[in-house]
Amino acid sequence: MKIIGLIIVGLTGLLLIYATGDFPDWGDPASPANNYLSTRYIEKTMEDTSVPNIVTAVLADYRGFDTMFETTVIFSAGVVCFFLLRVFEKKTDEEGLLRHNATGITLRIKGVEKISYSTGEFDRIDNLWTPQDLIITTACRLLIPFIQLFALYVIAHGHYSPGGGFQGGVILGSSIILLAISHDLRTSLTRISEKGAGLLCAVGVFIYAGTGALCLLLGGNFLDYGALSKILPLDPVSARSFGILIVEVGVGIAVMGSMIWIYSNVSSAGRYREGL
Amino acid sequence: MPDIIQTIIGKYNYWIYITLMMIGFYAIIAKNNLVKKIIGVNIFQTAIILFYVSIGAKWGGTIPILQNVHGEGGAGAATHAIKAVDYINPLPHVLMLTAIVVSVATLGVALSLAILIYRRYKTLEEDEILARIREK
């Protein structure tokens, strides 16, 4: 089987390498892909949207529909992970151990699963509990605010530098995932709950589609941000730039929510009791 | 002889992506473990992302962010014409930007399917899963 696989792979590779003979050379400015459409994007972006970062302008304005449905794909991936994996377990009345973090005293309490850990005063001690490492938790506590600040910068500054909703959303989500890895899943769930992550996902897509619908209500086409100039004190070109920002914020929220949602579902196999 | 060198310089990037793509393809069809197959799919995807980004490259072009367009104090705004030759093609970057995030999301879906299969058959090896299906 392995040898047959190797032969098939080799043949396909040779065929593809033979086909590259017809491809334009690497970095050739005269290649078909680098002419026609992209020339217009590069030369007209500033006039149309006043956004120097062409990638952002193409992403959120010229190809706004595409990006909207990419965001929907991410949202549905989060929903699919939830529906496939989530197991709801009945909370039992069994006895369990709680550790008071400040004093180190351990208590035995009935109905331990019903207590919430949102205050962070108590840790639940079961066979999944591991003592938290002081160096790792302190380092992550210091790092996470700066990671989130950088993520906000990446989202908000996407018009002028490399960045935008997708990148900033992933960085925001990863800061929460870092919290879940360095502490445990329970700690991260006290910051952004399961419901919260799912809601963020949906809110992001809603902001995107809602901006499009608002343009429609104001007399433009769907996702034609120029129409926003009727309610904003801006000329239509600046209104496009502003519309792109709103949409990027929506994308950022959706991506962040779905990253956290997917992570907590996959890492705990849907039980939400342990993390990695 | 210079012809061959010219071909190699012009096309070697595609050959690298094809090699990478075939590594992923081999993992998809020949590996027995489902997680290794998922990793193969991701390698395949990475090759395609690199391929797209390299299509947009231009010799002498810079990143697709317009320079000096706002001008100092608003007076010098867009005094010089923007030439398409100076900037690389933004379109592949846009497409791949979304594709990267979507690939992470689909990786999550693939892993959750693998978890479900493991829950049911207690293994991730393909031949053992097939044997267990035939038993029933």
C-alpha cells in the first residue's frame, strides 16, 4: 500500500512539475495574475476608499461578500465543533475537595460541582487537578494584557499597516487560550464563558451583516459603505474607510469567539472539565 | 546551458511547493493514523497558500501598502501617481489571509471528528477502525 502510494504521489508530482513549464516566471511583473484586475486595485484604492493598505481595502470593500461568508464559515466551524463534541453531564451531589488558595486549607464539601469558581478564591481538587506553577502563571499574567493590547492595535491600525480583523482576532483569541494553557480551562471559562464565546462569534457576524444591511437601508447597495455618509459627518470616501473599520471589528470579534470556542471544545473533548 | 539556469531560477519556487504538496498528499493517502492524515491535509494547505502568495510577487515591488499618499499636513496628498509596478499584487494576499484562518477553523472541525471516532471505536488507526466496522 505504501509503495503504491509513493508511486501515485511521485507520478502526480512529476506531472505537476511538467505543468509548471507553462507558468510565468517567479516575480514576473508581466504575468497575467499581476495585470488586469490587480492593477486597478492598486491604482484606484486611494481614490475609492482612502485606505493605504490595499489588502484591507480589497478584503473588506471590493471583496466584502467573500469576507462576510468567510466569517460565516468560521462561525459555522465553531458551531459544528460545539454540536459534535459537547457532552452535557448532570451535576451530581457527590463530595469533593476544595482548596482555599490564600491559606492552603482543603475543605470537603458536598455538591462540589455546583459551586462556581468565578472568584478564583477556591480551586477544585480532583484527579485532574495539578498544582499551578508560580513562574508560568505569573509570566502569563504579565504577558496577556500586552498581547491583548497588541491585538487591538492590529485590528485598529489595519488601515495603515499590515493587520486587520482576522489577524487581530486570532491574537485576541490566543491570549485567552494562553490563559487556559497556563492556568486551566476552568480559569479561562470564568473570564469568557462557553455562552460568551458562542455569543461573541454570532455578534461578530451580525455586526458585519448588519453594516451591510444598514447600507441597504440608507439607499446604497449591500455592503456599499459610501451610503453611511448620510448618517455620519463624513464624505462618501471617508465613510468607506470607516465602514471598513466597523467590518474589521466585527471580523475580529467573530474570529476571537470561534477560536476560544473551538479550543475549549476540542481540548476538553466537549466535557469542559479539564483542559490541556 | 543558460536556458536551464533561467528555467531553474524562474520556476524553482513552484517545485518547492509541489514537493511540499506531495509530502502532504502522501500523508493523506498512505498514513494509517487519522491525526497524521489531518496533519497531511494541513501541509497540503500550506503548500497552496505559499503558491498563491508567490503568484503575487513582483521583482522590484514592495508590500501592498501605499506610501506617502496622505502627505505631510494634508497638502501633498497624492501628488505623485501610484504605479502598479511598484506594489506587489494584493489579491492573493487577501485570499490567503482568510484561507489561513478558515484552515484553523476547519482543523478544529477535523479534530473534533477524530475525537468522535476515537470515542466510538477507541482507536485512531484506520485499519483497526475498518476491522471493527466489519465485525458488526
